[in-house]
Amino acid sequence: MNEQDPIIEFSKVNKWYGNGYHVLRDIDLSVREGERIVICGPSGSGKSTLIRCINRLEEHQEGRIIVDGTELADDVKAVEAVRRKVGMVFQQFNLFPHLTVLENLTLSPLWVGKVPKKEAEARALVQLDRVRIAEQAHKYPLQLSGGQQQRVAIARALCLTPRIMLFDEPTSALDPEMISEVLDVMIELAGQGITMVCVTHEMGFARAVADRVLFMDEGQIVEQAAPAEFFANPRHERTKDFLAKIIGH
């Protein structure tokens, strides 16, 4: 991959669900290494499907998706190679309740990465410290608040030292008072040069962190701009309506 090549590239990507629903329509998107993208839009606009295509949790039917120089197709090895470079944080924390926080973090490095146990635990503690939760290492997920569980999920994704982090509405399952503790951690991560693609309705976060904000509606990228431009001068009526609803713009 040349330095100027995008780390993520969608070319004319289309996806349908089995019932004929056209969820992604001719998506063109290039993301530079280290770029921070926030994707917003109404429910059902295709946002989550788009980012789930980046690590092949969803398959596209037409067009090309290239991630860090590897094209995503039906080649299992290519998919595995991409997944090793892409960390993902979901709306639901997806932690194993019967494992401690530390065990949740070391599971993948031990089994997938074949990392020795001591090294996996040392790495896990570094990432727990990074999300300011190291003191909870030996607790079980259900002993933690939602905000703490989501920070554990972020640390778990970081344990595989990804080049790209995907966030799929990471705060939408949280109580309002816990949202800021997760966003604070994400803001710190954003300052460390990792490529981030984040689906969220947290517009304050978008203003603070994004290099580019994308607005999606009906399976299309309707508008994209730097945050200052996006919020001050939305061009498309659908974007204006959306912003009016979400922040009384």
C-alpha cells in the first residue's frame, strides 16, 4: 500500500438484503490513514451496514471494498487478514459474562493471535489502563456499569493492535450520565492517530473529533464535509431536516 492510497476504499458498492431491500446504493468512499470519520443519519439509512462491510460482517453484492490493500471478496484468508487489522466496538458490549474483564481481553490474542498468556495479560492491562479501567481487571462484566463495560469492549478491540477502529453507535445503549465517559476515551484514542470510522448521533463528539462528517439517508451518502462546514452550512434539505431534529439546528 502506498502512503497516498486510502486505507479504506468503497467503489460503487451495492448491497441488498434477501427481501430485495436495497440497503447500500452506489457507495463511493475513501478514508485516508489516520482519518476520523463520523457517519450520521436517520434509522435505517444504511450506516451500520456500511461499517459492518469494512470487516465483512456484512457482505456486499456489487462494487469493490479494499481495506489496507486487501480486497474483500469471498476469499476467507483475505477476510481474516482484514479482521486482524480492524477492531470493532458494537452498540451492545458483547462481553462474555462468565469471563473476567481480563479474560475477555486475552481470549482473542491467545486463540487467534497465538500470543503467550503472560504477554497477552500484560497487553490487556496496558489497554485497560488506556481506557482508565485497569482496577476492574478481575471483575466480571455484570459487576460493572454500562459505561465501564463499553470501555472494556474498546480495550478488547485495542488488544489486537488494529490499524482501524470501527464504532457502531457505541453510546446508544448507555444511560445519559455514562455517555461522556465513553466519548472521553474515544476522544483520547482519536488523538493517537488511529483510523476511526464511527456511527453515532453524538454531534458534540463529531465536532470535537471528526475530520469529516458523512450524512446517510436511504442507503446513500447524501452529504459529507468537515464538521465546521457540515454543521454551519448543510447543503442538502435532508441533512438540514436531520440536524434540525437532532440538535435543533
